[in-house]
Amino acid sequence: MPSGVPSTSSEKPAGSGASQDRRSAALRSSPARYPATFADLSQFLIRHANTQQGHVVIRFDGKIDADRLEQALRRVICAEPILGCRFVEHWYRPYWQRRDDVDTMGVCIVTETDEPDQKLAEFMEYEVDPCRDPLIQVRIFRGRQDALCYKMNHIAGDAPSLMKVIMLVGEYYRKLLTEPAFVPEPNLRSRDHSEVIRHFSISHRFKVIRSFLVNQRQTRNLWLLSQDDIGPDRTNGRYFIRRFDPEVAVVAAKFAKKHRATMTVVLLAVLYRTMRRRFGVTGEDGLGVGTTVNHRNYLPPQERELSPVANLSGPSRMFVALPADAGLGEVVDVINEQFKGSHKAKLLGLNYPGVILSMPLVRSLFWLIPFGWLHWGLKRAVKPRLFGLVRASGISNAGELAPVLEAFEELNVIDAFATAPIYKAAGIALFVSQFRGAFTISIGATESLAKPEVCEAILDGMTRELAALGEA
């Protein structure tokens, strides 16, 4: 087990007898090897820039049934076989290999502690190795109350995938009360972006390519930190978390409605204004702020429901060509116009390399190139520049978490929030989640991305901007 992982008080395989035999049989009926998709490879290639892991933390007012939770999680690993695999870095084309210890690997561990917050932070900060560690892990930090943390490696799946896992765990957790021998069928549907692309017309695919090329030209305009904003430490990352009461969300929602925008657009504008006041810029044609888009939204509803754990999301960037003293309403209107235009044209989030590389012609050419060459070339061309002074910035919005947690109705959930990876370079990524009206903004960073005081200053600036919404 990696250093920094909290000590455990219980670690044992869930279930026994017939139900475990059926689960093992279901896993054996699945392929032992799966291809790594282009999106998986992209995440693996950029792992030097961040820790490639997402979290959802849930706090209860009591104690959860840890054994039943572990059984539910193991059934999710059966239902989504990629979670029972390890990543194999093959020189020509990496792939996913089912683990030999899939039935016994430690995925749900209880830590009895008088310092649950400290142990939780340690668990969130340690970095998962997808070639060695379980891709999905759950820890219960047990004091007077339980704090439950889900950790999933991004190389296996994106934030919507983690939300799906949590919903399935909740569903199976409840189902096991009445059907203790229940074993789900493995989801063997394709995890590739080609499943999305095949629903696009040829003309739409050309629009996606054009949008991608335009986006690559615009990404040169980025935020410029000073040498005093960063430090040498690339390893000891931490999370900076700010919680806002429901009243702030109500005011922000009213402001969004006034401008016919979404909450995500308002938060992007708040981030832009904060960054513009704090940092320099590298270009004059417009500065970008980005958000992530779930590409499953382009699938027919039935296929969307059945989509497996995968990386099927991508960034969408909006560019603001306004002076530094532009008002928040002006920034919202500029971002909102681009957001709505991309959405109407069905291009939102599609200017992403994983989408382009999944198109049939590009795909066939790309498969001819050994992964080892790509990895070598990327390290030589990109890695030396990762730890400079230039940063992109963006927000991922997980939305309201309460519906994802409904299956735990036997316990009262008193709080929940989510985080993105800890970034070491390249991008200042903020993650937003809501729970019963209150919302949380988190930044994960090492000094090499931005010093702690810089991360706190960004959250302070956003706090001031949000507080001022009531006067706007």
C-alpha cells in the first residue's frame, strides 16, 4: 500500500459462499483484457501534470454498514469490469488487464480515528498508481460519525463515471438487504468516443475538426503567473476547499436567471474576473476560461443510461476579449453567448483530441504509431514547459450531489462535496459541487502549480465576487 495511506482497522473481502462464487463467475465471463481508448491514453500521457484522481466525500450523522457497503462496491466492480483492471504500459499500445486479486483487493477500508479530517486529507492527497493500485477505492473514517470518501483514478473514468459508481453502490447497498445473492451482469459496451462520433453526420464531424483547430490557435492566450507565485515542490500537494451557504447559491442563481445563463457560466465569469485582477496575461485577443462537458449528452437517452465507466468528457473553452475592469455582467454575457452558440451547434466540449482521434480515418492512421514514440515525443516537447509560469484555468461543475446519494436514505447525509485531481502544472482547475443548496469550490495544487497563498487568494477573490452579486 502506498505511503501516506491511512492505517486500517478492517480489510477483508466482502461476501462468501454462493454469492462470491457467482460474482467470480461473472468476472471470469468478462474479457481478461480491454483496449485502452484514446481518451485513456491522453489521461495517462498528461499524468505528470496532475494526480489523475477525483473524490467525493460524504458525511453521515451515524455509522454506515461497512460490510454491506464493501459488498455493494465489489458488485459495482463486477458490473463495470474496467474497475477490476490495471493499466499495462505496453510499448506499442497500452491496454487494461484484469487483476489477479480482483476478488480480494482492498477497496473498502474502515479507519477508526480521533482525527477523521486529518486522515481524510491524507487519503485524498496520496496518488493512485493505475498500474498497481485499485482504480476505485473507498475509505470510511470513523469517529463519532462516519465520513465516507470515494477515490477513483481518472485514467479509468471521468467525473460522470464516478457519479455513476456512487449511484450504483447506493442502489446495490439497498438491494443487498432483500437480495443478498444479487450479482449484476458485466457492462461490456464500448468505452470509446467512437460510440459518440457514430451518431454525427459527416458534415458535423468536419465542424468538430474546424472547431478543434480554432481552439488550438486561441489557447495561446493564457494566464501568466509571476515567479513569486510558484515554488519548487512538485510532490506535496493539498486541497484548498471553500464552502458557501445556500443563500449565496440563491443569489447566484437569480443573477444567472437575469442574464439567461447557467450557474456554470456565472462561476466562469467570477473566475475570470478574479484571475484578471490577480495575474498577468500572455495575449491580447482574448483570455480563456474553460469547463468540462459530458459527451454522453450527445448519445440517445437509452444509450446514455447504459454508457459504461469511461473517459467521455472533454473541455470547452470560452474566450473573453474585454478590458481588465469589465463588469461581471459584461463578462457573463460574453461567455454566455459563446456557451449558447456552441451548445446550439452541438459543438460544446467536442474540440478535444480524444474526439478527433476517434474518427474513423484519423483513428486508422493513429493506430500505426507506437505509443512508446508518442510518450517519448510528448515528454521531450511538453514536459520541460509544464513547470513554467503560464496557466490555463477552468471550472468543472458536478452540480447537485443529493440525488446521487438518495439510496443512503436510511442514514442522514449531512454534507457532501467533490474534488478534482491535485494539479502540479499547466492548469488551475476548480471543482464545484452542491449539496442541498450549499456549494463547495475546491482547488488541488502543489507549489509548482501555485503557492498555497495564491490558491487561497483565488478563493478569496471568488468569495468577494460572489458576495457582491447581491448588490448587482
